[in-house]
Amino acid sequence: MTAEPVILVETRAGVRTLSLNRPDKLNAANDALLLTLTEELRTADADPAVRVIVVTGSGRGFCAGQDLGDVSGRDMTFTEHLNHTYNPLIRTIRGLGKPVITAVNGVAAGAGASLALSGDIRLWSRSASLIEVFSNIALVPDSGSTWFLPRLVGYHRAFELMALAERVGAEEGLRLGLCEHVYPDESFRADVQAYAERLAVRPANALRLTKQALNAALTTTLDQALEKEAELQQLAGDHWEHEEGVTAFKARRAPEFVREA
């Protein structure tokens, strides 16, 4: 028998969907899943036919965090494990030139919560939930949670969610800014695809530079951000997308930012 792939890959209308595929374990992560996801993200970023990347889960969960059985008894420190698996994954997502949507279709717990928060756009289903479960096993939030969460909800609320391991449902997640939209369970995948296709026809180069600018601005001063904007604006202005946008504006037509490779 051929083993089921740990990541399912589908491409439609410029959207590459990567589905975590361990549904019997609520997509709890093992090394194979994490390393394969990182590889598939890089492959998608290098593919000119792909304009938007969606990361979601198979079955009824997004990602239940680390599969503890996979690391039990292993001769590897916590630090070594994170540096081998989760940290490269999160760095890859944040460094990709293409927009990444994390489509949370169920529970996102522990490192799965970090993964859910790492996208450029976060879309949740009604049944989605997020829980920083680390303190329940006396560990520290990792995989980027201590960076993402306080920037979204503030230090104090982030600490409370982490200290008490409180579950956040979809409506509360939307109110707190943990996601941009919440969709019905029954139409979630179709709604995510439709949203991703809207993003896929936007100017890819401009979005890539916008992502660079935002990532830089999160850890710089205002003066540094202004300098970065000026640098990137020149790159955007020299690209054919800008000429197309201006031409379309003058002609009072919709711009066409997708060109055949």
C-alpha cells in the first residue's frame, strides 16, 4: 500500500492549496509534515503559475500542534527540534514573495496556533478555534507565537491567553483581530478559494514588495520605514504592473495584472 502524502497539493486559478493531511490526528505535526510543508511552500513560491498560497487542514482540524508521540524518547533537545522543523517553516512563510493565506478549518493548537497566525491573511471557519496550549504541559509558546500574538492583541491579553490556555472561538478571534474573515463551515473551502482568486489577480510584484515593507516596518523606526518605502516604491514604479495600472486608470477599465508566463 502507498502511504497517504502528509501534504496534499492542488493548484487552481493561480492558487496553490497545501493541505496538512493527518486528519486522524487532527493534523498534529510530525517531522515529515513540517519538512514537506516547508519544501512545498518554497516550490510554490518558485512556480510562476502560482500567485497565492493557501495552507489549510484536511478533515475537521487545522493543526493540533506537535504530535507528542513523534518526539517521545527522541535523542534531540527542544532547541534542536525547533531549529530543525518549526523555525524554518515559519521563517519560510514570512519570507515568501507570494501572499500566504492560512485557512483555519478547525482547531489550531500549540504550534498549530503559531502556524495559523503566520499567514498574511487569516481566514477561519465558524468551527475554527485557537488555543495556546503550551502551559498545559508546562512549556513556553514557540514557533512564533510570542512574536505574532502580542502584536495582534497586546502583551497583556496575549499573556492571559498563553498562561490560562484559553480557547478562542471564531467570533472572538475575529473581534480580537486573529483573523480577517469568518465563513460558514459548509462553504468554507469554496469561500477560501474565491477569496484567494481575488488576491491572485492583484499585482503580484506590488504585493511582494508590500509584504517586504510590512515585514521590515514591524521591527524598524519610522525613519527606517520611510526609507524602505522609498526604495521599494522605485522598484514598484519601474515594473510593468505600474504602467498597466496607470494605463487602465486613464482608460477607465479594470487593470490586467496577470500575464501568461
